[in-house]
Amino acid sequence: MKCAVCGRKAAVEVRRQGRAFCPEHYLEWFEHQVERAIRRHRMLKKEDRVLVAVSGGKDSIALWEVLRRLGFHTTGLHIQLGIADYSKRALEATRRFAEERSLPLIVVDLKETYRLTIPELAELTRRRTCSVCGLTKRYVMNRVAVEEGFDVVATGHNLDDEASVLLGNVLHWQTDALVRQDPVLPAKEKLAKRVKPLYLLTEREILAYTLLRRLPYQHEECPFAAGAKSLLYKEALNKLETAMPGTKQAFLEQYLKKIEPVLQKGLSAEEVALRECERCGYPTTGEVCAFCKTWDHAYRWAKRKGRIPGEVRFEAEPLLTFIPEGKGGGDARPAPSQEPAG
Amino acid sequence: MRVVLRTPEREERELKGPKKVREVLEELGIVPEGVIVARGEELLTLDDEVADDDTLEIISAVSGGKR
Ligand code: SF4
Ligand SMILES: [Zn+2]
Ligand SMILES: [Zn+2]
């Protein structure tokens, strides 16, 4: 198998495009794909301050690297979930990446900020770990972006993530979730713009990029990922993809092009207005947002069990640790609230 | 050949060579779309042939959970 550009021996095959590339031209191809997605959907402007959500895994690390190479002004946001050694090693990989490239990093440690880790939050609320974890990450990400004056949050969601979520939503006809699959979610009052620049690249392609660029990343999986439905959907899609290259891309892209707009129109009557959460002031459809509700719930139980002193009230404001250029200890301080910095 | 699986837990297998990467994956029951196969620093395609004294690494690309 030969490189489609130079004819040298190929290292990575992109079967859905019927092509293969040598290492050098693969890296070029990959970065070009990301650049094209960004331009096509107007995800980012050159002058934007971009907050990159970085878990330390291959997707977010590859995303940060590509955005940096494309010349965007990026800051990483890493959330310490408190999932034992897994979380510690995630922070190590993230810090190493930031430090080697002198990129600014913000860390929010959930235990430090909110007194509980994600496993504790799940246990106290008796909810699935991934569900309270996803909710918390989304809230913190948005709040840091809004309060620190970032123009946009970029996440490492890839084609497999998006196609498997779509498959899950279709299998259960989750219409409310189906209309929110766009690679770009525009900003609203106190809701930062969100973009997914890797949404048309597969996990395999992203892993190949990470390996060829020799990026430090955490290969180990979160212990709570095992048995997740998303893995089952991904496996099913990968079987289809192997037999019919291009299936994942067509499934997602054609949905976004043909079906989602129709759904959005048809369901727009049902769209509920957003209001401010009575606890934290951030957008919600009810009186209290799901984030505050969940954490308040956990606090009630934690107090009953004597793990948190009775007089402590849950405060939604995250504590940020700034690590300029990825170096040094960095001091924790609360985000200067409300007004964006610039 | 020695095959080191990182899917993502580390596991080792011994297979007879030479054969194509595609056949290695078939023999191990691994779906090619979910992995990258490497020989040292070199990434391999399904058509590449690997020798009996090669050491391969099969790295899983699939990650789970809500992100
Ligand atoms: S797998 Fe679940 S618990 Fe682990 S980081 Fe992802 S969402 Fe959180
Ligand atoms: Zn080439
Ligand atoms: Zn709230």
C-alpha cells in the first residue's frame, strides 16, 4: 500500500476515502481535515480565545495540538474528577503536554472545590457515575468559559462519539437529544459557544495522529467506562464500518444535513425558554439547574452521614488553578464572577 | 511473533508468522476499525506483512464514557 501523495510506503489507511498516507502526509491530511471543518462551520475565528477541554486522553490532546499548530489562542481546561489513580495520571499527561509546549492550563479539582469526588457524588445521589460526571463536566466547562471571558469551548468529540450518540438516540428516539447533535452550538446568554473540530475524524485516525506526533496522552481508560452503552454502539458501528467503509461518516453527516433541520423545525414549538437558576444564576429550564440540584442532593446525604459539616452550603462557583505555560504550582482562586474579562 | 495487546489492558499472545496484519487481526478476532497496529515506532496497514520474529503492538482506539 502506497501513500496517495508521494508514493512511499503507507503507514495509515483512511479506508472511508479509499486512500492511505505515509507518516508525513498523514499528519498533513489530518490537520487539513480539522482546518476544513473549522472553516466550513465557522467554528473559530483567528482572534478567538479558545478554551480547550482536556481530559488527557488522545482526542483532547490531539485537538489541542492541532489547534495550536493552526495558530489559535488556546488555554486548556482540565477537570480533576477524583477517580483515584486514573485521574492523577490524566493530570500528569495533560500537564506534560502543556509544559512541553508552554501552553496555559486551568485546572479545576472537584474535591477541592466542591468537597466531593465524582464517585462520591454518584454514590450519594445513587445515580450512574457517567451521568453525574458528564453533567458536572459540562457545567464547569461552561462556567469557566463564561467567567474567564473565552469566546468558545472546543471539545475532542470525534466521529465515533458522535455517531454512537446518534445511534443511541435513534434507537430510543430521543428527540430532545437528537436536535442537539450539531458540531457547533452557538452562544446564548451565559452559555458559551461550543465546537467539536474533530467530529468528522474517527478514533482510529486520531490515535494514529497522536502516535505519529508522539504526543503524551493517557491510554488507560476510566474504570467507569467499562460496560458503557456507548462502547457497545461503537463496536457495532465499527463492525459495519469494516464491512462498509464510510458508514459512520454517512450516518452522521447525512443526519445532520437532511434530518436534523427537519426535526428542529418540527420540534421548535416544544422548545422551552431558558431562565436563570435560582441557586447559581446559570441557564436552566426549571427553577434550579440540574447541576445545583444534583450537588444539593449529594450534600444533604453527605451531611446526614457526617461527611460534610451541617452548616456548609453547596456553592456552585468553581475554584480555578492557573498554571501559566503549563509550569509551576499555580495558586487556586475562585473565578472572578460574572463579567467576562475581555 | 509476539503480539502485545493494549485494548487497553496489556495482554500478550504468540502467533506464527509470516502473515499479513489483516490475518493477525482476524486470528485474534479484533475488528480492524477499532485499532492501530504498530511494529516499534512504525504504524502498519492491513496489507503489511509481518515476520515470525517481529513484535507487534495492537493499540485500541475506542474509548467509552460520556464526554
Ligand atoms: S467514563 Fe464516565 S466516569 Fe469516567 S470520565 Fe467518562 S464520563 Fe466520567
Ligand atoms: Zn507521502
Ligand atoms: Zn444552578
